[in-house]
Amino acid sequence: MAVSKYSILFTIIAVLGLLLISSCTSTSETGSDGGEDGDVPVYNPDTEDGDDSLDGDDNSYGDVDNKPDGDENSPDGDETLPDGDENNPDGDETLPDGDENNSDGDETQPDGDEIQPDGDADGDIDAGDLPLFSFFVTSLVALQELSGSQDGFGGDLRYGETGDGAGLRGADKICAAIAERSMPGSSVKQWRAFLSATDDGSGNQVNAIDRIGDGPWYDRLGRMLAPDKASLMYDRPQGGNATIKNDFPNEDGVPNHQPDPTQPEVDNHDMLTGSNESGELYSSSATCQDWTTSNGSSTNGKPRVGHSWPRSGGPGGKPGDENMANWMSALNEAGCAAGINLADTGGPIPGDDTVGSGGGYGGFYCFALVP
């Protein structure tokens, strides 16, 4: 029987189709990734180096040997990148270690959350590393806030201290507290109030000049008041910055004659000292019972005061034992009671038994033993 040309054509097409199917099957057996093992791509988390994203050393799937990949772009336990228990790397301790806002690592530089380098193991501030700041006049605002009274402390400066010598210890604490408010950390500088007393608690006379160290002393802005004790033995300190010589600054470095630059000057020159012009005890009645009473009775004496700025503009000014220019010893105040008078009344107001009756508020000088 004759075979038609159409039957032959159909047979050829069928054979070609079978050959094509056979070729596709053979290709699949060698593996689509071009390898020889026929594996198909799979995701296998790495169980040894903690890297659950890639585990092949060529950054591809298919490696199922569960070995570290050596890829330094991901954590692998060498502690040079985040270790998972902190927000920042800590492996070599040269970056933040997580227990401070800003760690310095080698403990020799400031760590950012302190004023000065911590330097030692316990993190205490080293007084010698702080900026120069070792003298100020206690401002009215500070004394009002610390005393809790608009009239201030008066002649009672115990500030929570008790027993013998409490007045001087309390005054020193007030100095440290005010310094700390102005420059955090500076309370460690061993502040001393410039005050004389009849008894240090052990029966010994106290002279203000012996309490303050050897100098030099600087105000809050780093300006020198005086280089040494000898330079303090004048109506106005010598050898220091001329800007502050005749108007001592408060704890913020502001001239105390005009503590509020937006307001006129005030009459606030009187500063408690209990001292003579050599910085020694003026008399047994000049210290408000060694700075333990704010009772204005005459039995408690009249505190000796110096002038933070020259009341008359020069030496002398009044007859008798008064020197309107001397910073240590100018006159006797009216009494030991707490009180404020910032108006120019020409001297203590008759009948006013307060520490501020002659132009003041019971302020005093603070010196630090560390410049």
C-alpha cells in the first residue's frame, strides 16, 4: 500500500518531539546550578557562627556543610562588631561599652557625660582637672534659695551642722553648695568661708586668712583675684585682674554691685568676715556667736563686715575704726538678725538689728584650697 506524503511528515514530527523531551530530561539531571551533585538551591541556616542569612563562602546558597563562612561582613564571634547584648560594639573596648552615655574606654579622657575626665577607677572628679574657679561672693539669690528664706541666713550659718564649730563648718558647706550650683563638680575643691571665729571647736581662735590656702584664687570666669596671701593684705587685692579688683564677682562671675545687669546697681557692699584688716579675728563680739545665731539682740554682738566694693571709692571715708574701701574689715554691722537692705542709707539704720542694715544681705566670701 502506498504511503502518503502526509503520513511520512507526521512520523517525522513525532520523532522530533520525542527527541526534544529526552533532551530536557537529561539537562535536569545535571542540576540547574551547573554543579555535578544535582542538588537544588536550598536555604540552610548556619549553626556555628550565628549568621542566619548566608552560609556559603561565596555568598550563595547550596553549601550545607554548616561551617563558618569567613565573611567579615556579618557577625561571626570575633567581638569586633556588635555582640548582640548591647546597643554598640564593645569587643575591643574602644567604642561605647553600654554602661555610660559616652564611654571613653581607656578612662583617661572625658566620656561626655561628666564635666571633667574621670581619671580614676571610681569615676570621681579630680579637683585639679576642673577649670580655674576658687573665689566668689555669695549672691543674695543663692543665700535665699539655700536658706529657704527671703531674708537669708543672717548670722546663723550652721546649715544643718551641730556641735562645736558648727558655724564655720556650715558656712563652708554653703560655699561648696553654691559653687556646685554654678559649676557642677566644683564642690570637691575644698571651699572655705572667709570668716574668723573665737573657737574652732577645740578652744582655738580661728583667723579667716588662715583658712583659705595659699592661692592663687580665680573667679568663675577664670580671672585672678590675687596670686597669694601677701597680695590680699591691702584695701583692695593686688596683682590680680583689674576688672574685678573693685567689684568682687559672685559665683557666676557677675559683678556683685549690679547682680542683675538689666537693673540699676544696688547698695550691697557689706560682707560678713568677723575680721580685721589682716584677716584675723576682730573681736569676740564680732562673729554672731561664731556664726551660730540670727538673734539680733545686742548680747550676741555686732558682726564685723568688709566691703566687696569700695563704699566711698577710696581708703578711709569715716572717722574711727572704719575703712570704707577695705574688703576684709570696714565697719560693724547693726546686728545678727536676718535681713536685707539694698538701698543707700549711709550706714546701718538705727533700730535695725540685721546683718544687712548698712547695705547688704549677710553675704560672705568663699575661697577654695584648689585654684
